[in-house]
Amino acid sequence: MTENEISKHVVNAAYRVHTELGPGLLENAYEACLLKELKEVGLNVKSQEILPVYYRGDKIELGYRLDLWINKKVVVEIKTVSQFDPVHSAQLLTYLKLTENKLGLLINFNVPLIKDGIKRVVNNL
């Protein structure tokens, strides 16, 4: 399955979760529900996957965790903020570089319309 096919599943699942729950909950609630939706459509989803940093050949555990990592191809970062900040895109881009993935999705559930809370971030390897 390609990154774009996976992202379609993620967007559809985010829509279902947002329609059911609406805005106003904490990130972990949306993460758990999105995880359930994505697993139900048969995707291999890791939640809170530890992401080490390699520095000069040494593995360094810094506490970075991926909210959702789908088929080891797409990283999803979940937010519940009033609006995206440039640091959110930078964070996701860093995760993409560390995983050597091309596509990530920032999803902000704290919006009236979920389409306004989804942002694609591309790593041009």
C-alpha cells in the first residue's frame, strides 16, 4: 500500500472519529479512537512507538515517541491545539527524517471541521 493510499485511510478515520467525538478532548482520546479505526481497516499501526536518535553511531534514547506509525510508512502526529504552530510541522518533519519516511500527517482535532485540522508534511529525503 502506498503512502497516499494509507493517508486516505487516515483522513477517513479521522473524519469518523471527529464526527463521533467532536473537539474538546485530550490527544490520547483521539489517538486511541484513531488507532481502533485504522486497525479495523487492516492497517498495521504502532502507537507511541519509541523513536531513538543515532548520533555518531550511538543509539540515544531521548524519549521521542511517534503518536501513530502506520505500515512503517506514514507518521501521524495528533494535536488538540487552537491552531497549528510552525514547530508542529518541524517536529513531524524531524520524525519523518528519523524514520526515513516520506509522508506524515498532522491532525488537529480541536477544530469545528476536521478538514481544517489536517496537514500533510512531506520529507523530500
